[in-house]
Amino acid sequence: MAFLTPLALLGLLLVPGVVALHLHRRQQRQVEIPSLLLWENLAGEPARGGKRWQLEHMLLLLLQLIALCAIVFSLARLANSSGTAAGPQVYVLDRGALMTAVDPAPSRFDVARRQVERDIQGAASGATVTIVLADAQPRVLVSTTDPQLAIQRLGGVSPVAASPDLEDAIRLGVGFVGRNGRLHILYARGEALPPISAPAGVVSTTPIGAAIDDQSISRLNVRCTVAATTCDALATLRNVGGSAAREDVAINADGVVLGRKSLQLPPHSATDLSFAVPAARHVIEVYLARPDLVPSDNLAWAMVPGPVTATVTVVGDSAHTAPIVRALSALPTVRVTTRTPSQYRSVASGVPGLLVLAGWMPAGDLPPSPSLLLVDPPRFPGAPAPAVLSDTSISGEDANSPLLDGVDLTSLDLPPGSGEQLVLPAALQPVVWAAHAPLITAGVLDGGRVVTVAFDPKVSNLSQLTAFPILMNNILRWSAGWLPPVTSPGERLAMDIPPATSSLAVLYSPSLNSPATMVPVTQRGAQAIAAISGPGIYTVSERGPWGTRSAQVAANVSTGDLPNTGGGPILVPRTAVLGQAAQSTLWWPVLGLVAALAIALEWLLATLSARGRG
């Protein structure tokens, strides 16, 4: 049994009062009279002595108590326990970095898991139990009516050094609440819950842990400009504790100490730290020297996007390749090789770096290259010959494209009829477009990065614009950016597999000076997937006939961040308690009838008793 309005149970405090009224007996008075002759012939009752407090009229008392309890239980909305407990029980379990803290021991996650297991064991038979794990990518662990299966699955789960996405996890759990269900949220103290709008009694929240004294490096970014010798780095240090903390911050670059700094972090604050790093460095490591509640978020790494060091092979006749070679030659760290179409055909294997085909396309499919730039191609493989683009004026640009970072094409003069209406696959998305066709596109096709330019730069003024070398540098950066610079533990790293790739390896190092271990990789078509199990540096290497390429990814932990509330509060539908209300209302007329019947019997008994005395 359960009570939907338990405050009405305070009415049971009237029970002692009713009993006290029956126990209380008025004290007899002595009255002097002139004679007892008038009472001699009456059948009087025997004299009653004894105590003043004595129960009389037990049946009346019992009926009054039954009536009182029936009224109170009716007002408390007594509900059928089978209808309530058999509703779906949904548990959102935080398994982020703050759950690794050891307050209480052995860890917050172990305490939360034992609590969920106890709840599952006490659930009604046939109740559906759903467990949602809140980490970087929330997922449903199990949804079953078998409590032992749910406990077994939960026993194989452990916390990860990741920032939990509690908002998405709760939204995922809401979808399983259904009718009569309840949503239980168990999260680490120090994490912030998003606002939740739900009917009373449907959602319960349980913070796990006592302390919130944790300082972390929540963000680390490095930004470099073209041909810069130094880059700007920005780290965000977060203090989720309720008191100020002094932190000693150390900065390393490729294992060499660049400097140290002591900072005072106010309570519940985020403090930015900016510093310069040499552009020739590769990996920046920032760490907090003082140990705290969660050690895993005291380190952060970032890749330095320094000058692009690349090998570019340009294939075509001299008229088409000349402006492209001039633009690439303006980039100091790029080595350019030119080949004629006949020279390219004599190469049995692929070419390393970026392959540029200018005004020429080999027969058959696209060349097996990890990155490819097609400039004024006569056709696209598998597509019909392009039509002439008469209206070549720019009508739109993708402002979010990395290819246009710092590129100003407002002065571009492209004569009418000098462009092509290329028929391209959907994977190549427009970056710059005219009214009837794209002028520049980019995308990932069969694991390789492809850029198309639907006009010849030599017939326009593009080769005279300062935007042209910047555009070529952006194309090189995007082609080399086949891996994201940063990820988080608990996520899955997706890697493009270029055509003709013969081997792929992923190595994990928990710090700059730690030995590396191999990470298992799963291939899915033209992509490979690797699980990011912990914070550190992941190095990916690929090999093929086009050569070898490698890149590094930083896996950083972010804890204690505020939730994203831009979408408003999480709404739990009112249908979650409709079934419960319908079950409980069936008791109200029954309890009302019991109370009315008890009152009627009490009245009848009192009336008969009064007549008997008369």
C-alpha cells in the first residue's frame, strides 16, 4: 500500500482523543434528599464503584475508530501497492569522473550501484527495470522485467574518467517512465542537474558523496596564425568547491617544462589562464600539482596546430598548375612537386600528402589518395560531362567551413561561362556557390578528403588575391585534420580509412612520458572506431601505397560543468501518474462506504441503548 497524500495521515492523531473520551467518566455528586421512598420500588442498577477511568460501550468505540480511520485513509488517497510498484522503474546512474571519488568508500559509484541493486530486489514482481548510464554518450544498459538480469548487467559497469551528459541521460530515461513509473536519478555531488518539470512523486534525485572540493582543467585550446612562430594557448581552471583554493599549474611542451604559475581560484568559479607556446611544438600538457578529490581531471592536453608541413603533388599541364604552385610556394613549410599527366601515370603507387589534379582527370575512379584537390576537372568519375556555368557570380558561402577561415572572396572576378556545373556525390557539400551550381565543395568520400573547384584560377583574378594562398593553406589544414584535435574519455573516436589503406594502429599514452599501449580498433566501412577509455594522448597511424600518415588526439576530462539548459526544463509527461491515479481512486468510494456504514451502526446502537434505558 502507498499514500499519495500522506499528510492526511495526521488525522490519525485524533484516535487517542476518541479513546480518551470513552475512558473519561464524570465524577458523581452527593446530593441530600428528604426520603428514599420514591426509589424503593424501582429496579435500580447495582452500584458501580471502581476507577474513574474505565472503558464503556466498547462496540460504540470500535465503530467510531473504524469510521475515523476510513475517513483518514480516504483523504490520504490510499493506493493499491500492486498498481504502483509494478510500474516501470527507471534509474539514471551517473558514471562520470566525480563518481570515482572515495567519499564514501570504496567509491561513490559502488555506493550508488548497491542502492540501485537494493531497489531492484525490492521491486514488485513483473515491474520493468530500466538502467540508463550517464557518461559522455548516455546509453541504456538494460530494460527488463528480470531483476537478476538487471543486477548482473549492472555488476559489470564501472565509472569512467569522463564528463557525464546528465541532461541527455535524463531525457533518455524519461522515455521509459510510461504509466505508473518512477524516475530515479543518482548523480555525483558536484555535478549540476538540469531543471526538471515533473508531477509530484514521479522523480527522485539522490546526490552521492559528501565533499565537492575538486579543481580541474576543464578546457585547453591552442590557436596559431599562418606563419606564426608562437601560438596562443588558453586553459580554463574550474573550482567546484565551496572555498577558495590555491593551485600550482605546470605547463609542458613535448615533455619540456615551459613554466609554472600559482593561481588563486575563487569558490564555484572558472578562471582562464593564457600563455604562449612555440609553434614548433606538438603536444602541450597542463597539470595541477595539488592532489584533490578527482585526480583524473587535473591534467589536460592540446595539439599545437603549428605551420602545416606537407608534401603536395600537383598534376596537370603548366598552364593549369602554375597559379596553384605559386600559391602553395607562398607557404614556407610546404614542399611542392609538379608532374605532367604522363609522369603521374608512370607512378605505380600513390603519392604522399595532398594530390592536386589541375584541369586533368585520369581514367577510371578517383586516385587512391587520402586527400585530393580537383581544380577545374573535365569530369567527375561516374558522372556525365559537366555543363557550362553561365552565371558564375557568388550567391552564397558556408561561413562555418574551415576552408573559408580568413578568406575574403568579395573581390573575386569570375567571368561568365568560365565555371562548370559539376555533377557531384552528396558527400561533397557546397562551400562557395553560384545561383545554379557550387563553385567550391568539400567532403569525405570513401574515406578520403576531397575538395573540388569548378573553375580555372588562371581565367579569374583568384591568383592575384591574397585570399588564394590562405585558401590553399586552409585546404591543407582541413586535409590533414582527418582526426579531431580533442575528445573525451567514454567517447568513440572515428577515423577515416583512405582508399588502399593496408594498416592502421592506435596507441594510447596516459601522459607525455608514459609508455604507449595498443588500442583495439573496429572497422565499419570507410571508418575505424576506437574506444577512448581514459584521459591521455592517442596516436593514430595509417599506411598505404600513398605513404604513411599519423596524427594525435588529446582526451581530456571535464567535470562540474553547468548543464546546457538552452532547451528549457526536461518535461516528464503527466501520463506517468495517470494509471496510478486511476488505481487509487477505486479505494475512495470503498473507504467512504465503510465510514458511512460505521457511523450509521453507531447511531443505531446509541438509539437502541437510549430506548432501553428509558
